[in-house]
Amino acid sequence: MIESGVPYAPPPPPNAPTPFAAPRRPVGSAMVLRHLASVVIALVLTPVGVLVFDYGAGKYAQERVARFDNSGTAGELVLMVVGALILMSVAASARISGLGPVLAGVLWGLVPFLWFLVDLRSFFDLSQDLPSTYYWFTVPTYLFPLVAAMLVGSGLAGRWRGRRPDDGR
């Protein structure tokens, strides 16, 4: 209890631990593993997501042209959704570390787009050898930059957030 004449409790001793200390950031090997996990997830899943989405979209377009309706296209739509979910999981891996989506956006979005701009012939020579080249490699002017913007943006936004101000409690 506080004496009746003293309006406030005495301050804690200077060497006492604070009751609600801010959580410590991971250091050392935990931070390295976090970055490594994000990089592996992003670099492996990005081309998988792009190819699954591209394959589904290409088959969907072929079915639409052949039948002029949507009957029998459920499997292709499911493939497109699965590919989109894979790409969204890559973007969400920015919560682990922003490094992975940024590297994947540069490697799987920006580099192919720049290659397309610099050497068109070799770009299309390679794209004809790939298993799924319905849209991504036939319309690289906006699909590769779109992947780059999505992944680089999620990587930068996922980890670059300001510190919360201390509210004095």
C-alpha cells in the first residue's frame, strides 16, 4: 500500500528487469536460416507456379477455342488456381524474409524480361524448348515484369516496416 501522503509509487531500482521487454530479434544462425529458407522457397516455387499457371491457362484457351464454351475446362481452371496459389505463397514468404521474393522477382521476372529486350531471337529459341510456353514466353512484354513487380514489391513490403513507437507503458 501507498502511504496516504505520497501520491505515486516509488520508481523501480535502476538494475531491475523491465516487466514487458520488447522481443529480441533473431541473431546469428537463426537469421541466416530465415533468409536461406525464404530464398529456397522463392527460387524453387516461382518457376513451378509460373509453369503450372501457364499450362492451365494454355489448356483452358485451347479448350475454349475448340468448343466455344466452358464445358470441360474445370481441370484447367484448377491448374490456374493452383499456379496462382503457388505464386501467392512465394509472395507470402516475404514474412519469413524479404530476400527470397526479391531475388525470385529479379531472377524469374526481371532477368527474362531484360533478356527479351536485349536478344529476342535467343529468347524465343530457348522458350520453344520449354515444356509449357503458352502465354508467359509468347507475351513477355508484360507477364515477366508483372511477376517481378509482385515479388519484389512483396519482398520489400514484407520486411521493411518501421519500428513501433514506445507507448511508455
